[in-house]
Amino acid sequence: MKTDPYNSVLEESDDATLVAETLAGDRQAFGKIVNRYQRLLCSLAYSSLGSLNASEDVAQEAFIEAWKKLGTLREPEKLKSWLCGILRFKVSHHRRKEARRPLSQADDLQEAEALESNDEPIQTIAMKEEEQAMLWRALETVPETYRDTLILYYREHRSVEHVASKLDVSEDAVKQRLSRGRKLLQEKMMSFVEGALTRSAPGPVFTAGVLAAITSIAPPVKAASAGAVAAKVGTTFKWASIVTFIATFSGFISSFFALRANLDQSRTKRERREVVFATAAFIGVAIAYVAASFGLRSLAHSMPDYSGFFAVVSQVVVIAFVVAYGVMIFRLFKRSRALRTSERIRRPNLFTAPEDQPDSKKREYKSRLAFLGFPLIHAKLGMAEKGDKPAVGWIAAGDQAYGLLFAWGGFAVAPISVGIASCGIVSVGAVGVGLVGIGTVGIGLLAIGASAIGYKAYGSLTATGWESAFSPGFSIAKDAAIGPFAYAEHVNTELAAEIANMSTVDQSYVAILGGMALLVLVPVILWSRAVRKKMRKPPAE
């Protein structure tokens, strides 16, 4: 079996490596990609269009489009299927544009170039017009599945192994298709078709044409790439997407239990309406923030020249979210207390139970165990009243909670804190501020979240760090940044990945996911159950 003079060399580098090198600005690496897949794309295009000239034009257009948009390829190891997808779109566009006749005939090949399989000098192949028509008429009678296989087989120097690799099928399947395809071809055409296809295979001239066409086109690195470390951080990109999903999923479950507990605390229709409205407002603002972040990232991909502007706008969106939540929490505390006071005056008959009295001990839980004057557990179970003090204990829970070890609530402060807004050594919340800040927006020395702001920041939508930042969206830092839209002194390089500790982050994401879900869900579920047990009453109106 004859060897392929191109693929034997190209196999030394895998697709992900060539993509990373191309995104780092190496045009020769892209030339290797073209060499590797030009026969596949040209052959599939010819099988669909029936014109060698048109097939090479369309394949070249596909490679040029790939050069422009290579940064959008999230999984470099799937380069081949991505290129085939671009080719299918180009073929479809060509058909619509040309409105080709039902009975297609091959175009003039007087300018076709080919490289002989024995590595002899390049020769210009000219086929007579009637031969071109005969070639396509013969191939046209064969179903596309067999036609693709036949064309690739003779262009790949009769290599079943190469055809199987290109089409992602088994060698046995290739052999069966070849056998069936040959039978479908008229016997008198076989010799001619074999020789014509061998001579028509694209060679170095095709590659040179693609490289010449992209000379004036800017490299795709800045548009949307992770540079030389794209392949190495690909797994982390996937985990980052999962972080966003888990955070959102946990947040919605937490919101459900918090809503249920607040409804159990309510005593009038006005209070219940206020609870539903406040919950919907918090969720609505969060959805708007996520939608805006995804929208800006999408715009940056489609308009890479303006990606810097969209990165700035993304930071404005993050700040707006943090400010909005701060204002909403403050107003929620103030409005709920004022509403409870007015409802007591308006409907006093609904507040006669002992647990509904402002100074009732039944509206809270304090453990008998205490240490250094603070109860082991202090949880507020009733709706907050004017003059109420926050929950304070080693473990505290309530609308305002201050814990010496752990706190959960609307606003929580503790070494380990969880809340709508939280502050501590390790903080988890819609806005989490601490040495380790985790949340929808995480702020801290180490910040992790949908958006992250810190010394080291790891965000699934945006990340802004002093030393380093990583994000599948916008990454902004002083020293090192990793991501499709990254801005720092070192961007998408091995050094940047080392500064950002990408290998450690990749290994830690599973633990972060599990810990995040537990910290968000367990306290609110336990608090909700305690509230339901103590405070729930059937609706009175």
C-alpha cells in the first residue's frame, strides 16, 4: 500500500496541538491543518457538487472561514467534524447561489493541479470536456454514501485505513462501501474514474492558495482563543460551564425553600404577596444578569474587534448586579418590618397566637448549650419585627445572622457564611465576600463564581483578578489571564496558566461543586423545615 506523503508527517502533531499553535499566531501550523484535511474537504465537496473546480473553491472558502473563526472552536480535538460542518454550510450556500441544474456536469479542469503519488514534480492535468461529463455521470449514479467513500479511497492512494479515519467508520465498513460502490459503477468506466480521481486530488498548490488567501487576515488568537494552552484548559472550560449550572440550580432550589419558609411566616395576604414579589425580584435580577453576561460574550464572538468594549460593559453589568442586590436586601429588611407592623394594626385578630407575639421566645430557637456566652445554635424562625436583633451564635440563621463559626441568612457574617449577601473567611452567596468568595458574584483573595473579582479570580462568565483571572468568557487581570477574551500582561500562554494555577483549579473543581451545593442547600432546607414546624398556619384570608 502506498503511503500518503502528507499525512505521515502531519500525524506527528494532534489536532488540539495544531489549533493551539495556530491560535498562538503560527500560520504554518494552520498550513498543516489544511494539508491534513484538504483531501477530505475537497472530496466531500466534489461528491456533493460534481465539479472539481467548484469543490476546491468551496473547500478553500471553508478553510478561510475556519481561519477566521478558529477561536470559537471550544473542543480542539473535534476539529475535523467542525471543519466538515463549515464545509456543509459552504456547499449549501454554493448550491443556492449557483442554482445548479439537476444533471450536473464537471467543470473544465485545465487549471487543476495535482501531486503524483510517487512524489514526482507537480504536473498540470487537463481533462477533455467529454471526459469530465463521463466522470460525473458515472459517479452521479452512485448513492452519496458510496460516492464519498470511492472518491476518498482513490484520492487517499487506495488506503482503506485513511478513509476509515476520515469518515469515522470502521475499515470493514469502508471495504463494504467500496465493494458496493464499484458494483454500481459501470464496468467500462472504472479504469477511467480511478485514474481521474487519483490525478484530481488537491496538493501543495491548494495549501499554498489557502495560506495566500489568509495572509491579509488577522490571526484568530485575539478574537476568541485560549492561545497555546487552549487544549490544556479545555477540561476546565467544561467544568466552568457546569459551575454556572450547579450554582443556578442550587440557587433556584434554595430560593424555593426560602420562599416556602417566608410564606409559612406570613399571616396575611399582603405579607404573602410581598414575599412572592421579593423572591421574584431577586430571581429576575439574577436571570437578567446571567442573560446580559451571555449576550455580551456572544456579541464579542460575533464582533471580535469590539471585544474590549464588551469586556468593559460586562464589568459594569457585574457591578450593577452587586449594587442592585445590596439595595434590594436593604429595602427587603425595611419593608418586611414595616409591613408586619402595619398588618398587626390592620388585622390584629391574625396575630393572637403566642408564637406571633413580638417578644415571644417561640419565634426563635436557642440551644441550651452555650460557650463563652453564645448559644451553640441561634435561629430566627418568625418574620422579622421592628426592633428585632439579628441571630447571634456559634451557628446562626435568620434574615440577619452573625455566627462565630457558621451563619446562614439574607445577610450572613461568619467565618463560614452563606446568604443572599455573605461575608467571612469562606463566603457563599448571591454576593459572597471573603478571603474565599464563592457565589453568583464571588469577591475575595480567591474568588470563584459566575463572576469573580479578586486577587486570583476564576469565573464561569467573567473574571477580574489582580494577579490572575480565568474565565470561558471575559478575563481581565494585571499579570495573567486565560480565556477567549483575555486582557493581561501574559495572555493564554504556558506562563499565564502557571500563574493562574490552572492544573490545581482543574483538579479542585469537583470538590468546589460539591461544597458549593451543600453550603447553599443544606442550611436553607434545615431552616425551612424548622420554620414550617414552628410557624406554619393555614391561610386566614
